Amino acid sequence: MTWGCQAGVEPAKLTTVMTEYKLTPTKSYDTIKLGIDAHAKWYYVARQLDGATPQPVQKMDFHGLLRFVAKQQGLAREVHTCYEAGAFGYHLHRKLEALGVDNLVVQPQDWDERGKGVKTDRIDALALCQRLDRYVRGNRKAFSVVRVPSEEEERERAFSRQRQQLVRERQRLQAMGRSLLAMHGIHVTGKWWKGKTWATIRSEAPTARGESRSRSARTGAPACAMAAATPTERSSVLLPDMLEPLMM
């Protein structure tokens, strides 16, 4: 299951999950804390009941996680959850908040406090649960909480980030094209793939016999020259064709 699928969880189903467990008349615990190590498909969850030792970590999918969290609402007066900020955005946070739990998104860090050099999803979930317990008890230095943006702010950030990535990619391709042209003695600056500059490149790119395309057309260079050319010469023949994908 991908995050794209998760975004399509129907409100009616979420309401069913919420009401199925929340109406329990008596609460067995004061607080339940869940440390969640979130991934694209699976979630590793460590649970602590009141001040007891955290229980063994459980693995579940997205819908299983929502049902599990909703069930905790029927068991305790307060339910606290946390997970690390990451590439998946804040969709999970909003779903947890919709269930009525107090969720925190925290800054990623190395949770290996004892320096054992071992990092697993289960260890991370357990460490998050333990830090969450400290935080709920009043230690605000247990971890750094991330401010969750509004959905509109998140969309704007994503747009800006994607635009910056595209600009960097275009700059990389521009440099690649200039380098490839320089290998064949053609030196260009600026937007070499546009207008007259590109027309000149297309006409002056060397052929397998070291001639320009325009000269080859005038002299009628034989097509069989390509077959007899060396690999370097063949790349010269195809130079404009090699550059065209960089222009797209």
C-alpha cells in the first residue's frame, strides 16, 4: 500500500473506525503512548500502558494502524502518538488527529542512545515510545517537535520544492550539453538549445568524416561512411540527436 492509496481513505470508513472503539463505557488506563516508525507500506508500533514497560513492537499496514489507534481510544483517557517527519508529508498526522489522539511529529534523529550501532525499525519505534513517555511526563527536551503546516502551506512548499528541483536539473543538463559540445570543438554559452544557436549546432555538428552536416549534404558524403567510422566518429554523427533529449 502506498501513501497515495492512503490519501483515499473514505471519511465514512474513518468515522466507523472512530465510533467502533471510542464508546467504551469504562477506561482501563489513564494514558497510552504509541511510538510509530512510519514507512511507505508498513508501520512499526511500540505501545506503553500508563507507566509500564513498553510492549513488544507490532507491525501493521495503514488501515490496521488506524484501527489499532482507534481501539486505544476505548482503553484510555488519553492517547498520545508520535512519529518522525519524513518524505511522506503530514497525511498520517491529520488522520491521527481526526481520530482524536494527541499526535506529535518529531525531528528525525539517531535513537541509538547506547551507541550500539544497531538501527532497526523496531528499535526506532521503541525509542520513540520511550521519548514520548518522557515528553508527556514534562521533559520537553525528550525530542524536537516539528510544526505541522496547514494543507495549503504543504502544497505550496511541495510546489516550490519541485520547481527548485526542476531548475537544478535543467542547469545540470545545460552543463552536460556544453561539455558534450566542447568535446567536439563546439563552444557555446547560454541557452544553446534555442533559436539560431541550436540551428547552427545542427548544421555544423561534425560527421564521421570530420565534415559538418551542411558540407556533407553539399558534397554528397556516402551513407556507408557511418559503418566504417570509429565509435568516436559515430558519436559525432549523432551529436545533435544525443543533445535533443537534454532540450526536452
